[in-house]
Amino acid sequence: MGGEVNATMLAARIRKERRSADASSFVLDVSIEVSPGITILFGASGAGKSTLLDCVAGLARPDEGQIAAGGEVLFDSARGIHVPTPKRRTAYVFQTLALFPHLSAEENVAYGLTELREEERREQVEAILKAFRVEKLGKQRPDKISGGEKQRIALARSLVTEPRVLLLDEPLTGLDAELKASIVDDLRAWNAAKGIPILYVTHSREEVDALGERVIALDNGRVASTGRPMDVLDAPRRKKLAQAAGFENLLSATVLDLREADGVMRVKLGDSACEIEVPLGYAAGDILLATEPPRGLSARNVLDGRIVSLEQRGTMAMARVDCGIAFIVHITPGAVRELELTAGRRVWVVLKTHSCHLVE
Amino acid sequence: MEALWLSMRLAACVAVILLVIGTPVAYGLAFSNWRGKFLLESVVALPLVLPPTVLGFYALVAMGPRGPLGKLWIALFGHGLAFTFGGLILASVLYSLPFAVQPLIASFEGVDRKLLDASAVLGAGGLRTFCRVILPLSLPGAVTAAVLSFAHTLGEFGVVLMVGGNLAGVTRTVSIDIYDHVQSLEYGQANRMALVLLAISFVVLSVVYAVNRRVWTPWAAK
């Protein structure tokens, strides 16, 4: 980011080493730029997402780097700048929300508004509670407020202070999709006028798809990739990230033949006799099962195998299929009944080339 | 009754002083990452294991006309500190220190650290966070601290005897009064005083336990 500081961006270059008791060390080493609007910070747990947010908020101090937001330098190791947390004006909503249990919703929201006159303060609190549709809960204590509404109050409390940046650490965990979507809509509506950078941490693939904006994927303390959700998560090149993104089938393969003109390669899977065309990493929901050899299909890769086990997982069934190499396949309970699938049954596994991804 | 009244006044003064002194000490012990913290913790806890006569003896020596505190006191006020009500307060504060500090530390440490982070992120400095978040959430601890130091001071014997002696209306506290009555075989009077102390102690402990069950804190989790 050099010397100049963009007025609306959050720019951070952070290096922080953390040694734990068992002598294993973890290094967060990232450089990110977050423009106004929602940017998703995605990664498996332990990838360094929360540490990154803590550094931006000043709750943790990087070993080295610079952090700037809203046109002001918040941290610069070279110049010895470390603005203390209360002076940073970075809003931060924790996963636990951390609403003050002894204060009412109104008092929670008013907590950060110290410099205003009583009257102005009341007006602003009222306005933001209304913007997040919780104006009726003003007098309630947090323990009397339901999930979803608590999240709204925590957002209101953070945003009423007119922060430079908003940091959200999995704030909507445990809410159903509809509720999440409506809260995010209200957040977007609020930010349409303010235009601050919002860094939204999640490890849930569904949430990334639902928010559908810019993604920064972290893996083991480094930025693995950035871009639109499709680009980042559908072609995850690192194993951990691929698992977090929902690719249950990670296979090792030997390339037998590369045909660049056709855009495919022939690979041998593991030590098995299976050969398929393409690169590798299949989501379990993208694999088809057939009880007889399929004919007249567009899919190029059909493998002969046997069901090893079959178990009910919530609303779906998970089959382990051995084709010389094991695949995990998600199917509906209806399909299990109709095809009379049982452990030991011979099946054909159908793989679509496009649902397969190369993973390092 | 004069002795009981004197004990009450002493205990009340000690409880107030200990809240004022104990709060910053407890804050330091609860939140600092200082390596030598265990030394301060040991000093604070010392009166728990020390015989009251040992503490009283050193307090007496320090307060005597040749002790550092005694000299200072004479220079400032023109009279000694030993065998006075002020001397009694000072010794009692030392003696009851752990009873105030330890409940405070426990309740400060019980406050969710995320709430402190949330407060900082919302722009509050250390003092504001302490007054608006830590202290209100530690109220049961503060009540326990005040009540325990009051009760502990009320019942003390050894330290008072060493430092205060037995001057009616000045340093003759209720426990010494009871001892006096027993020495003179006035069991009836001793019993009356003892009953009063017993009743007070019971009420005080009930308050402590009730507060810590959060019977009276409205924001308690269900």
C-alpha cells in the first residue's frame, strides 16, 4: 500500500507469529485490501481469520506490517504507530456478540455514543434500532431477546458509532438461512449510504454462496486466493481450503496423458486400476450413481464399483463406494429406496468433468 | 453495649477502606500479566495463615513510638498510633485484606473477556470499561468483599488485643468484652454478647450466599 492511504479502503499487511505451548508455531502473513461493501474472509478454522480481525481492531498486535482504514494509519511497525483499540473506530461484532448482560438493548447501543448530548444520542439509538427492525426491544435485557434479534442489536451497537470499518466474526452462526438473509439485507441497506468496508468472516460455504460477493480465502495463515466466490471456492487449489469448501473427495492421481487441445488429461487414480480424464476434487453431491452400466451419457467418466456402506445423514444418505479407490457420494433417501441401494451392491459411479477440480 | 457499638464502627470503617484499597489491588491482580504477580498474591493472602498475634505483634512494633509508622504518626498528629482507634483500624485493614481482595479478584476474573474487548472496540478506555462493565457485573463480589471484611473485623480478637489493648470506649471491642466477662465469671453477660455476635454472623453469611446465588441480581441468567 506504500505511502498513500485510500480514504475508503481497509488495507492491511500483517505478519504475526504465534507460538503455542506444544512448540508448534503459526504464522499469519497476509496482505489484503478491502473496498467498501461486504468482503468475505473464508477459511477453515485455524486459518488465521480471527487473528487477522483482532490485528485490525487492535486487540492483537502484529509483529510487523501496516494497517490503514478510512484514510488513517492504525498500525505501522516501521514508524512505531499502534493506535489503541478505543481510538481506532473499527466496529467488531464477535461470534458470541458480547452484548452487555446488565444493560438494556438501548443502553447497549448507546454505549459507544459518549460524545453526544442526551437528546441526540436518543435519536441516533432510535434510528439505528429502527433500521435493524428491533425498535420494540429497546428496554429489554439481552437474556430476554431471541437469537436473530440479538444479532441485529449487536450490529446496531457497532454501527451507530460511525466506524471506519466493520469486522464481523461469524456473527450469524446458528441462525437459519432465511433469518441470515434478512439480516444481511438490512446490513446492506444500511451500508448503501455509508459505504464502509465490511470484512465478514465465515467458514461456511453456504454463507459464502448466499452473500455472493468478493472473497478472500485464507489457508494456514496466507491468502490462498481472492476473487468472486465462484472463482475462489470452485477451484480451490489447496487441500484444507478444498475440504472447507465442501469437496469431500480428494484424490491423488498420476497424469498418464495430457491432451491440451481437448482441455483434459488422463489420470490414474491412486494405485487403483481406475483411469479418468481430468483433474481432481469432487463434491459428494456432484457424483451420480447408477445400478446398471449407463449408456448414452454426456459424462465421460464412468467407474465400476461396489457400495461399501450406506448411512443416513440428516436429510440425505451418504454412500461410500469402492471403485478401486473410495468415493463419498451424497444421494437422497428417495433414490436409495427407488434404486434399492444397499451395502455390497454393484454400482456405476458417474463423474462430470466440470464438477471435478484440481487441488494441490 | 458500648463494646458492640465500637466493634460496629470499627468494622464499618474497615469495610469501606478495604473496598477502596482492595478494588485497585484486585484489579491489578486479576488483569495484569506481570510475572512477579504471585509475590503480591502471597502478601495479600498472608493474614489468612498468619496467627493474629504475629500480625498484631509486627503492627504494634511498627506503630510504637520507635516504629516507622508510630514516628510518622507522632510527627503528624502529636500522639502515638498504638492503643488508639486509628491504630485498630490500620491493623484490622491489614488483617482483613484477603477477605476483601479475594472475592473481588474472583468476580473480576469471572467477567467475560469478550465484553471487555467489546467495550474497547466501542471506544471506551480502561476506566470507563471498569466503571460501566466490570464493576456492575462484579457487584456480588463487591458485596461479598464488604460483608466478609465487616464480619471478619467484627469477630477479631488477637490483633485487637496486641495493638489496641483493652481501653473501654476506645479499643475494647465486643470479642474482648466477652473474654473479659468470662474472666470475671459473668457468664450471663458473656452469653448475651456472644448471642448477638452469633446472630450478626449468621445474617452476614446469609447475605453473602444469597448474593452469590444471584438471588438479587436482576440480570442473572435463568
